[in-house]
Amino acid sequence: MLFLNRLSASAETLPHSARWFRAWWFAACISVPLFAALLLALLEPQTTTLALYELLLWGSFVPSLWILARGPLLDPLQSGAILFYFWFGVGPVAVLLWAHATGSFGEAWERQQPGIPALPFVAAGLLFYAAGASLAMRFLRRFRVLLPPLGAGLDRFEGKSLLAFWGIGLAIAAMLRLLPLAGIQGVTEINFLGGTRTDIWWVGLLAAAARILLLANLVAITSIVQPRFRTLPCLGLLGGLILAGQLVMSLRSGWKGAFVFPLFYVVVAWLSRRQRPPVIAIGAILAVFLLFVEPFVSAARAVATARGAESTPDRIAVFQEVLSDFVRGERLGGDNASWNRANPEILFRGIFPVAGETIRRSHFFGGPWGGATLARGILGSIPRALFPEKPDMDVGHFFATEIGVDVGWINPKDETTSIAITIPAEVAGNFGTAVGILSFGALGALWALIVAAALGPEPTSHPLNPFFVGLTLLFETPFGGFLAVLRDLVMTYIVVFSVWFARGRRL
């Protein structure tokens, strides 16, 4: 119970009775997937092996959280363990129970069964992840490895700093829009979903620096539920307007994350402050996502693909047309039946079965890819100015064609879809399951280094904590994609450092 109290709240923020109540509440929450797995085994006996492995995974997840219970929920290290449990513990059980309830269990079981080998792999790996992250945090706390000024106990940005972030971000965004008009095409679109390739190195640096706008918007959005962030008059109101604008714009972006991430940041900020999730709000978000956003995006993508939309303007036009048809009730793009069918599998990204199939094909000290995907990803993250012949970052599509087709997730003719299998599963597919399990520990230590340096000793009190919790989703990506995002964040940090230095070492 001590570790549950540590996870539920810090001793300074809640009275003793409230800490105990929330500790028991938290214990009930993390036990629901296990009881659901046991119920599934009673309803569908062929899932007994799955249920036993889910018990093993739960038995690993709980001590992993105990190791990471350094303070209040939710910091980026804790969220890493929770995400792995969400993908491999909650995902398959929720999908199969839903399929049982809707009479489609046979098809769902055929799709989920290949993931079973991943469960003992992740169960062992979670302990290494927690141990690696905990040991690295102890080392970093002792030697005070911090990025000035972010990691030095920062708990809010001053109003002038936020204004500087917006000014710089908007100026860079305007410059990037004007460059093509001057004949400078530094970024090339490679698909209609907004995938890009940087052809001019300094344009890539500008695009990375422009992410400072995202950080300023994030602080404004999270100030809706975090009053201490409101260092500008009406910042909460401005955050509400930014949030509404981003949700509207997400409907034509073709990217479901554009809808999810702004709301996700608000939920994390609320949880960090109140030490309990907004259950009703989360339920409403999931309902809107499953019943409208996901079917709408899937239908509009199908129409865009059928029409051969190859650029962002073409995609936007198609999405606006499909949305307009839906509002008028005249015609729905794509498969009309899909609009009446919730698909909970989309929440879990298809990671479980594809990662499991990857583990099944791997040996203890060897994998089918022999380092090829890791090498391609690492080379792809090198700036094109230094390596003009570098390969495109399409490892996720390789997973789709190599594994996704075999487990029935991807149409063999699909030329655009990418699939995530998590970084440790990719390592296992290259060098074997033993190295893959050890990579959990390396990932935890690396992530602890980044989090401690950027957010300091109390991550949950930092204004950028929701952003770094969101970055934990990079654990699902190929390793090269993870490196590429971290590379781009260096430029964003340079902007933050410059504002801090120009303001007399104040943020």
C-alpha cells in the first residue's frame, strides 16, 4: 500500500485519508485488465493461455510502478511503463471482450492471437525499464545533470517568455510559408497525409525551431486546468480558443493525433494537479474519437486515396468535402457502414499482434532483420546536408509489409500505411529477444537522462511535463524516428535557451 500512496499523491498535497482512498482507487484501476482477462478466459476458453500471460504481465507491471513511484502521477518515466501495459495488457483484452460482446470474436481472435509471444517478452522488459530509469535518475540527481534553464526547478513560464515564444514561432512559420513563393522548396511532401522530406538543411532547422510555437500553445492549453501557468491576463481563455481551433483544424488534417494530443495534454495537466483522472471527460473524448473522428478520418482517407490526392491542398479539399457531406447527411465518403461501427482496435495501434509476430520470428540471440531496420533508421535521422544519399525514413512501412500483411492488418497492395511495433520489439527483430529485453533497460536509462535534464527533479510540476509525457508515445515508433524527433528538439531547445539568455537569464 505504501507504493500505491506514493503513486496516488505526494504527502504534501493530500490529507492521509484522501491518499488512502486514492491509493485503493488506483489499485482497483490497475487490476481491472487482469480481472477482465480472467473473465475472458471463462467466456472463451481458447484465451486461457493469453489470460495466464496477462497475469504474468500484471505481476511485472505492478513492481515496475513501485520502482518508478518517486512522486505524484504522472511523469514521463511512469507513463512509459503505463503505455507498455496499455498496449500489451489492456489492448488485447479490451479488443477481445468487445468482439465477444458484438459477436465477432472469431475474427478478432485470429487477429490478436499472434501477439501472445510478446507478453512474456514485455513482462521481463518492464522490470528492466523500471530499473534502468530508476538507477539513471539516482545518478543524475546526484550529479545534477540539468539543461539550463528548463531543468532548474522551473514551474511556470513568465508572460514575456510566452510572448517571445509565440513571436518567434509565428515569424518562423510565416517565413516557411513564404519560402516556396521565392522559389525555395526546402521541404518536399512525400504523401498526402503530410509526410515530408527535408531537402535544404537550414529549412529543416527552421522547421524544428518553429516547434517553439507548439510549446507555447501547450502552456496556454494546459493553463485551462492549471491556474499557476496563467502568467498572462486571460491566458486560460486564449488556451481555450487555441484548443478549439486545433480541434477544428484536426478534422481536415488526416491525422487523428491532431485531435487527440491537445486533449491529451489537458488530461495530463489535470491529473498532475488533482492526482485523479477526469473519468467523465476521458469517456466523452473516447466516445467522440471512436464514433466520429476515427470513422471520419478513415472514410476521408479512402476517398483521398481513390481520387489520387497527392498533396496537402488536395487532401484538405477531400476532407472538407466529406465533412460537409456528413453534416448535410447527403453522402458519406468511403465505406458508409464504417460510420456505424466503433473500432476499439484503433486505440491500441495494432502493436500487440505485430510485435508478437516479430518476437515469434526472432531467436534468443538473433532476429530476422540482422540490424537492417536499425541501421536504416539511424542513417535516416542524419541531416541530409551531412549525408545526401541517406534513405527515406520508411521503416514503419517495412514493418507493415513484412509483418502486418501476414497477420492480416494490412492489405498487400497498401503503399502508404506504417505500423508500430515498439522500439524493444524492433531491437529483438534485429538482434534477438535477449537483446530486446535488455533494450528496455537502455531505453529507460536514456529516457531518464532526457527527462531529468529537461524537467529537473520534479517533472510533474514542470509546465512541459504534459509534452514529455506525450513524447513517451515515441516508444512505439522505429528507433530512427525516435532519434529524429530528439534531434529536432535540440533546435527547439536552442530557441528556449536564446530567449532565456536574452531576457537576462529568466524564463
